[in-house]
Amino acid sequence: MTVASQLKLKPGVVTGQDYKALVQAVKEGGYILPAVNIVGTNGVNAVLEAAKKNNSDVIIQLSNGGAQFYAGKGFPDAFQAKVLGAISAALHVHLMAQHYGVCVVMHTDHADKKLIPWVEAMIEHGENHYQQTGFPLFSSHMLDLSAEPLDFNISESARLLKRAAAIDMSIEIELGITGGEEDGVGSDDDALDNPNLYTQPEDVLKAYDALTPLGHFSVAASFGNVHGVYAPGNVKLRPEILKNSQALVQQTHGTDPNPLNLVFHGGSGSEQAKIDEAMQYGVFKMNIDTDLQFAFANKIGDFVKENPKAFQHQIDPDTQAPYKKLYDPRKWLRIGEEGMIARLDQAFKDLKSAGKSVAAQ
């Protein structure tokens, strides 16, 4: 009997051994969890509602800019805003996820070399939380040193993994570059034509050898991924790179199939056939930030176009009718949430995770 068929976990944020078991269940179950970047409670709540509706577990994550926005753009210390915004979001998710009845992976997104202090500060908060509660705030942090020399990428990832593993946390690393730019990490110059968009299996093996003895980790191995959505045909995804990386590790170490825990960055706009192929090669997580941003904004935009006077006047200048029920933020923010939920309905279906939550009911 597989892990996927028998695993039942307490609803809420999963960490430590529960996180490892969830990742294995996803891989064995032949599906992928959507990873959603959030910038506020509206995003968090929409994700949790959609996960509950679809009986699927989910990944909630923050970039450094998303964390800063969560704390408030007016926060006087930009670095502390990035740290405290992430901590505040994690606490919110810990509280709410258990009551929605789904399992949530709490994660942070791309942190390049200049953001290593951000990751270290969050780990410090996690260490304090672990001492008080016995579990960390986050399931995993991402360290994206793909623009640095490989040896530095691996050695720095190893240093932080040791610290994370001590409090039952995982890390995600990136090998090869995800094209495009996201919150100050990367460049649009890398968007479409860069040989570094394709990771070499030998590099993946080198990272596996160095990190496996230290703790649990996942790998964002680039196979042509690009942040954002581009015209069809512009992005050349090559999932066979993932297959070859898995095969090299398996052959070298005599492991079971798909020993690597792989991540699909830049998933918005991807062809279903490429998603299905990546799923076969041990991908358990796919980021879909851009599509969800558009889904949220598009529905609000439609509402504003349908009710233009409500966003220009408190009272209709001709009929004297009040517009409070339309410009009330709860009205149009909820419409944005509904747009996110509808797009997540599609994501859970496309990634085959609908109906497969491992949360004990």
C-alpha cells in the first residue's frame, strides 16, 4: 500500500515529518499541488476556501515583496517589513488552515544572494517559535542562488539547510535560471533565450550528493520555465530534463524512481501536456502566481466597468441613490477572491489534486 493511499494528517500547516509524508504522497499519487503567492489576507482566504471546496491540499507562499506588502508599504523599515510580513502571514495561515480542514504547506519564494539575510531572519523567528511550540512557522524556505556559481549555490544552501533541518524545516533550491523577473529576483532579459534556463542533470546530482545527508530539500530544476505568461510558442519547456535528472540520481545511488522532490516554477500559461509530463517525473509543486493575479484583477475590473458611477460618486448625481453597497471594499474584494477561486478550481483539476487531500476529516 502506498503512502498516498493511507496517509491522514491533522489539518493545518504541515511541517517536519508530516511535510515529508505529504510530498511523498503527492508524488506517489500522481498529482501536483498548486503554489499560490499571496500579498494579503484576501489571497490567503481565497486559497483556503478553494482548497476546501476542491478537497485538495495546497501551498501558500510569499515573495519578499509580497511579505513587505503584507506588513504594509508604509512600514518604516523595509527589511523588517519583509520579515514581519512573512511571520504575520504564517501565523494567520496556521490559525485559519486548521479550521478550513485542509493541509497547507507554508513556504517562501525566490530569495537570491542579497536576500539571504531575509531567510536567516525568518529562520531565527522559526527557531524561537519552535522552542515555544515544538514546530516551526514555515514548512520550507526557498533559497534561489541560481545566478551564482554552482559551488556557492550548493555550499550556502547546505549551510542554511543544516539550520532549517534542526527545527524540522525543509528548503527549496534552484538550479538553472527561471526566466523573467519576480519581485526583484531575475531579469526580463532572461525571459526567452538563455541557455541557463535548462539545468544540467550533473548539477542536480552534485546538489543531491551534498544536501541529502543534511536534511529534506526540494529542487526547482529549470527546464525552460519563465515567470509570467508569453505568446504561445515563445517558451520552450523541456520536461525531459527532469526525467534525466531523476534517472541520473537513481542510477548513481540505486534509489527508488523519482528520488528528487521537484518544483515547477513559472507554471502560469503552461500547456497541459507539459504539466502532465512534468508530473510523471516527480514534480510535486507548481507555481501559478501570474494567472491568479490576473484572475483577481480581471473580475474586479469587470465589476468597476459595470458600475462606473459607484467608483466616482457616493450618491448618484441623477437619482440620488447611494452607492455604498457597491464601493464597500468587502463587495469588490470578495469579487476578486471569487475570481481567484474560479482559477484555482481549474488549477486543482489540471494538476489532478482535486479530491486528494490527506487531511483527516
